[in-house]
Amino acid sequence: MLPGPRRRFPFLLLAAGIAAFSLSLSAKDKNFVKPQARPAKTYPAHDNHGDEKVAIAADPYDTAEKAKIFSINFHDHGFLPVFFVVTNDGSHPVSIANMQITLTTANNSKLTPTAPDDIYRRLVNPQGGTKPQMPLPFPRDKVKGTISQKERNEVESSQFAARAVEPNSTQSGFLFFDIQDLSAPLAGAHLYVTGVDDAQGRELMYFDVSLDDYLDGAHKPN
């Protein structure tokens, strides 16, 4: 005899609970996979130098949904991950070995990308400063006292590390900015990029990426 609805209901609840638990475990155990970059000028926040055929974009990972690609809750430790994209549409390589990047906020705070060793120190000692006050819907993770090899690998593999951009190609990776003491780091902010050189070693005009363009376009379909 087939089980009646009342007998099936507890079984379905148990199955659903097991499935949800398994998904939660798999999300924590999975290795970091860097997002596939699109051409820089297709992102809302970008600066395209048409004459020089180079474009740079910044895509902040400032929401809980976007930050799911990480196993580390960077926001909980006071960091803002920004997906940084450089596209070279020209016929010659572009050098970014001397590139300098500064995130300048509306109140003129100047932030530079945080080095991996400084990220590790914050992950190990999250009480080393004031907790971030950004009004974003991030879950609060349990405080950890050590950093695992998996977390180190995630930090290292996610970083923007390119030294050059070949013709008709794109390089990408994450920059991590320390926004621990800032309440609204994106509104009115600009990402300034200098030190991008052409094939002859001449520096290109600086790039100015407005983060307001990201905020304005964050909820628009791609």
C-alpha cells in the first residue's frame, strides 16, 4: 500500500533538510573560481580610452549575493573586494608592471589595494581595529583565530597579478580595499589608475573610474 500524505510529509521535510545541509557544506568546501571577465567597457563603472584602445573597469563585490563566490567573508573583516578588469583592444601589448591604483572616496580618503600579508593579519586578528559599519546585508561569520591554507590559496588566486595585457585580450582579478572605518566608501568615489605604459614605454593618460556609475547601474540588466 502506498504511503498516505501524512506519512510522506515528514519524509519530504527530512529530505529537504538534508539537501539544504549538503548544499551548505558544498558551498563552504568548494574552491574559489575567479569570475570570467567581460571586456572592460561593458561594465557600468569603466573608463575607456578609445584612441589608446585600452579600457579599465571596476566591479565592487559589495553585496552578499556577489560575495558568495568567496568562502571568506571579506566584508566581515573590513575589506571591500573589487573585481578589476583591464582590456587591450590594440595591436600591441600594454605594460601594467608599474601601475598604481588609488580608490579616492567622497571625503578624500585615499585607499590603495591591501597586500596579501595584511589581509592574513586581519583574518587572524579581526579585533585589531573597529568593526565595519557599512549598512549592507552581509551575514556575520564566526570569528576565527587562524587562517587555513584554503583561505590563503583563495586570497592569492583571486588577486589581480598581471604585469602586461596582450593585444586583443583582457586581464582581471580582485583588489581588496580596507574600508573598516568607512560607512559609505563607494558613493562619490573614484578609482584612479596611473602607470599604464604602451609598447614603447610611454605612459598613457591616467584612468578615472567613477564608482557612482557602478551604483547607478548595479540593478540594471547586463
